[in-house]
Amino acid sequence: MKGTQTFLLICMVFVASTIAAVSQSSHVMTKEQQDALTPDAVLQEFQEGNRRFTQETITRRDHSAMVRKTAGGQYPKAVILSCLDSRIPIEDVVDQGLGDVFVARIAGNVINDDILGSMEFGCAVMGSKLILVVGHTNCGAVKGAIDDVEIDHIGILLAKIRPVVKQTPSTTSDRTSKNAAFVESVSQAHVDHVVTEIRRRSKILATLEAEGKIKIVGSYYDLETGVLTMRK
Ligand SMILES: [Zn+2]
């Protein structure tokens, strides 16, 4: 009899732990939750989300339920500008789900008028609290800009990074993409440059930031560790 009770107990513990293991979040942002957020709170959420991403404790989500719940509207926390690079699934990197973030992805995380318009829409019209620019290690677009690649539209895109290449000092005479330290210096300077350019070119976003309603922040993603580090 005692053996049977022990067996049943083990079964119950197993079932309970299995249910816990497959439990999924279907939480989606509401207008009230978005209104209550501050730019710093979103930044902190992203940093905690990145810790979960790197520690394999990322939130399990019920995407079907979230699709249904977000169909009527969206109240994203932030606009993220990230590189096209296939190794940066940016929502996962900061552990966010459907309806949580606007994402613009473009090679070299550069800006143009359309990206700026998208950011203005995200913040001024839709109420997002943060613009996060995400650069990364070993970026092919930055390497192409350093090596002066001139191929059709690729050259047009890389021209947006080239001024930063020219302004970035190097500790050695090797100013090519073979110099890994130089590539990193340019990549990080480029993120800071994009943040400055967003403020300079968009009066709407600069004003929202001056009023404390949003923050525009640069960050840098490490392809080897999955760690996202805020620039300042
Ligand atoms: Zn890249």
C-alpha cells in the first residue's frame, strides 16, 4: 500500500512539472500598460529579456492565442532598428512577443527618410517609449563600407556608413576589414552616429526625447555570446 502511495505521488509530481514546463504566455500589451511605461522601464525590460535569452529561460509563448488577441490593435513598447543579419532574431534577443515591438531591419542598421518616418509613426502616433538602435560584431555591411565595396544598390547603402569609417581612428595602418579591432571600432561608432543622426534629422523624435516621453538609445550585440550591451 505504501508503495502504491509513493508511486502515485511520483506520478503527480511528474504531471505537475510537465504542465509547468509547457505553460505558455499569451500576454499582449494593452493601451493602459503602454501608457504606464517609461523609456527607462522599457530599457530595463529589454536588458532582463536579454538575460533570459542568454540563459535559455526565454518566455514560452502561445503564438496562436497572441495572434487572435493582437488582431484588433497594437500598443508596442519600442521601435527597434537592427541589422538585416540572419543571426539576430531581435524579438528573441530581448525576449519580446507579438505586438511588443516595432522592428525595422536593414543591412548595417542605417537610417533613411522611410526608416525615420517609421520611427516617428511608432513613437509620435502609436505611443512607443523607446527607439533602440542595434549594431553588432562582425557586421558584413560595416566590413563592406570599410573595403569600399561599390556594387549597384549595395554601394548606395554602404555610402551611409562610409563617413563614419573615415572619422574612425585605427591603432594600426591596416584600415581594411581584415583588421578586426578596426571593424569593431567602426561598428560601435556607427551605432552612436545613427543615434545622433536620428535626433538631428527628426525634429519630432528629438522633441519627444527632450520632453522625456521617449529615449533614443544605441546598443551592440555580440554574435558569439548573444549579449546585448547598451552603449551608454
Ligand atoms: Zn550587420
